[in-house]
Amino acid sequence: MNIPRVILSDLRRYVPSGSCKDMIKMIFVSHSIHLVLCFRLGQFFRSIPFVGSFLGFLVEYFIRIFFSSDISCKARIGGGLIIIHGHDIVIGSKVVIGANCKILNGVTLGNKDTEIGINQQPIIGDNVVIGTGAKILGRVIVGDNVRIGANSVVINDVPSNSVAVGVPARVIIQ
């Protein structure tokens, strides 16, 4: 993964105009982009032999303390990530998220059953919006261009180009 290119695609999602002045302003004032940049830094550190795991762990710990979020730097997240109000977000180590996704606060992406030893976590497609407080649990595949409603609990696959809402979530628009 080309980290500088991914960071640039993240910044372009936050500042669609591409104005250098606006990007610099965003880097200094937006705690949401700070969270994304910390995650990308942790991803970069994890690629360094020997000390990378430790440095990645330190970044994860910083994210946990400073942003009140538990985001594993082992998660594979594509470029163009937007996190809105980056608090109380949980993203497990085996989660895969595609490009150009938007995650709102209070989202959990992780295991459905913590009592079994198998690490089963979601795979999220491209251009997905995950609403505030949504939970996507277990080995769930969420297709491309999907919208997950606020406070929904997704425990089954969601097809591409659809909207899923409710507890448990069901597809209402396909």
C-alpha cells in the first residue's frame, strides 16, 4: 500500500476542492482528519521490520486514549476514508474496508461472538456510508455503494447498491 497516495486520497475526500490552503487548514483544525492520519501513521509503522509492531501498538494506544476509539492499525482500509466525529469507533484487526467510505461516530466493526477462537470480522465494500452507532458484526460482507442506517445491527450480508436499517438490519432499498 502506497501510504502517501492513500493519505492524499483521504485529504481529497475531506477537501473536494483540492485547494492546498484548505487542505493545510483541515490538517491543523480537524480532529477527524487527525484520527485518519494517526491510523495511516500506524499502518506505515507496522510495515517497518522488527520495531514496526511496537510502534503500531503505540499509535493504537494513542488513538485509544486521545480519540476514545479502538482502531487496529492491522485493519485494511482503502483510501478516501472519512471519519466524522471520530469518537467511540471500534475497528477490529481483521476488518477490510474498501475505498471512499464514510464512518460516523459510535460505529463498531468486529466479531460477533467473542467466546469462540475464530476471528470473524466484516468486509466492507467501496463507497459505503456507515451511520452513527451502527454495528457490523461477524463475517459479514457489505457490498459496494451501501448505506447502513444509524444504530443498525448488521449480522447478515448486505448486497451492493442497497440501504440496510434496523435491529437486526434488513435491506429496505435494493
